[in-house]
Amino acid sequence: MKTAIIYHSDFKHYDFGENHPLHGNRYAALPGIFASQSIRGHKPDLTFVTPNAASREVVNLVHGEDYLELLDSLNERGGFLSMDTPIHPGIYDIAKLFSGAGILAGRLVVENIFQKAIVLGGGAHHAGFDFGGGFCLINDIAITVEYLRQFYGLKKIAIIDLDAHCGNGTQDIFYEDSDILCIDIHEDPLYLFPGTGFEAQVGLRGGKGYTVNIPLPPGSGDDNSLYFIDEICIPIITEFMPQLIIVFGGIDGHFADPLSHLNMTLNGFFKQMHIIVKS
């Protein structure tokens, strides 16, 4: 099965500073990992593809003009988008590059050039229509969805968010939309940022029932996540019959991550994706 790996060397500039939990060395190390003989031996069909940044017009499909003007200003002079999201000059340009990477991944799959496409980084799921924070400036997941709806005519798309934190921004954008299914497995919001993502938050008006939150208690480990993917996510997706599935596979549920408490392992992350891909 042909798989595209979307990567740009500038990803490493998505960096919030030395003492911040998110800095760019994670992106700088990725090409070497994927080039290793152990991975190449098992996955000879991997192809690296370089993205371009998303245009202002495309970002505007998801985010309001006033908010983007704020980001333009912060991108020039620096400052704070929120207490946990310092903005260094130029970082918004990298956020747009991640959005372009998501769009490219979607296009490659929709056009049947690749069966799967993986963006090495991104997933700014805390950014909503007119807000950011949680290390997120613009929502590359939602931008990809809107681009594919606008320019490729896709009608039904499923988003599966496996990050330890609830994707409040993504849910905010699609909360009244019955054509976008948002399934989010995360740590109980009573214990973790952003404090949303309870079972009762299921969408609004026409979108009611198309937001599915599955909060897990701290210390859940691999088994709980895998059980709910198998028993809840897959049946719902099968019934929804999406034309495309976008998975945000955040790995901050790992037992060594200092910001969450899900206690998952690398084997658990592998099994999560395996269940979704084979279904």
C-alpha cells in the first residue's frame, strides 16, 4: 500500500522556546527515523513529499478575518496568543505550512495517488474559528476538511482525534455540522486541559449526534482506548460511511509524557492505528 510522508525541513521552526513543552527538535529528528534501515526494510513504499504553505484565502475558510489579523500582527512583533502559547516572529508562517501539508495529504488520497498520507507533525486541534491556545494557532485539520469540501466536493468526512487532550477547536468549528463526524478519545476533561469533551457534548442543532466524546480516566492504559475504538468508533464510522477519514494520532497519552496521565505505550499507539486502518 503506497504511503506518502508529508514533511518539510521548516517544520522544526514550530518552536515555542527552550523552556516550553513543545519545541522543534521533535520535527528535526523525524527524517532520520523514517530513513532508518529497520523502517525502510518493512515499509519500502514510503515516499516523502514536500508541502507548500496554505494561502490566506484557504485559512479564511475556517478562521475569522479579525482573528487572522491578530495572528499577522503577532507574527511580526511577537507576543502571546494565550498564556501557554507564546508567539515568536515567523511561527504563524510555519502553522500555515502545516495547514498546507494537511491539504496536500488530503489531495493525494482523494486523487488516488496514494492510499494513505501522513503529515509528520501538526494537528492544531485547540484552534477554533476566532481563538487559539494550547500550542495551536490555526486548525490545520479543519482547514484540510474545508479545502476538500470546497474544491473537491467531498460531502462526508470523519475525524478521529486520539490526542490525550480534547480537540475543542475542531469540535467548535463543526459542532452544528452533520456532514463532519468528530470522534474524540481523550483523558477525562476534569483532569486535563482544555476542560471540555464530556460525553454529553454531542453537537448542536443539525450537528447533534455528530460529535462523539469518549473521555478516559487517568491511568487508563492501552486496553481502554483500544476497546472503545473497536466497540464504539468503528461501528459509528461504518454507519456514517465517510468518503475520507482523517486521524489525528497525538502521542501525548504516552506514559512518559509530563502533561497527561493516560499511561499508554508505543504498542498501544500502533494498535490504535492498526484497528482504524484495517476497518
